[in-house]
Amino acid sequence: MIKVIETNLSLDENENILDHQSRVIEVESWDSFIEEIKNGETICRKSILGCLDGCSIPKKSKVENLIYDDIHLSCDVINYLGMKTKKLIYKSL
């Protein structure tokens, strides 16, 4: 298991930030987590700090603009209502 910091920026129609939240979660591996995001899988996890439990990708959402390397991942998540969230993930070293 590895720790990642997951930050979500809620955006309005002009891509202005409306809200932001970060949490630290544990995932099986960096590669499996990338595949999970690529496939838009809805897997819920508990935060290991604080109480921001939830799913990395909400049900019925699509993932766009996915970019990643060995320690960073960013993408846009569009929910079923068309609302966009910018997701920023950092692999804790």
C-alpha cells in the first residue's frame, strides 16, 4: 500500500474555483491507481487523516485530460450533471 494526496477543485462554468478539498488515502499501488482513474472506476476509500471519506471517481462520471508521471496525476472529472472537478494527485514518497 502507498499513500497519495488527492485534491479536488470544484469549478464553475468559467473554470473558476468554487471549492477545494484534499485528503490522504492509501491505494494498492501507483500503477493500479492510475488504471482505476483511467477506467473511471468508482472505488470508495476512507481518508487516513481527517474525515473526508468518499470515492475518487463518482458514479456515472467521465474522466478527461488525464496526465500523469511517476508521482503526479491530474485530470478533469465531469459528473452526470455536467459539473467539472479538477483532480490533482500526488504520490507521497
